Amino acid sequence: MPAALPYLRVPRERALAWRDRLPAGGFKVGLVWAGDPRHHTAHLHAVDRLRSLSAQTYLPILRVPGATFVSLEVVSKRFIRGC
């Protein structure tokens, strides 16, 4: 492990759409650090806080040479309205 074959494949049209949005070459790393906070349900919110990280937690790995880090976070409309 890891296998010689890629574990994930991207449809060609999607790869082409993203090609110009990301730097060429190097190793790309997608980061996600938050779940669904579910403020409306106290016990689910408490569980989510245990599986969510602050963005600062990632600072040490952001210094890895040759890697490009990309946020994969999705911001909900509910969050935007709350700001």
C-alpha cells in the first residue's frame, strides 16, 4: 500500500475545468476541518465540536515543500446569513 493505481478518478471534463484554477505540478492536498455544527440539536452540536478542527491546527503541515493545499470546505447559505 499504496497501490500503483489511483484510488480516485476525476471525470475528464471536471479535471479540465479545474486545471486552470490550481497551480500546475506538485502534490495537491485537499483540507476539510469542519463538519455540520447543527446548532439546533445540542447533543449533535457537541459531537461535531469533537470532530471539527480549527484552521490553526493545520499550520504545521502547510509548510510541507512542494505541496499545494486547497480548502474543500463548503459554506452553507445559513452560515453566510448568520455573519
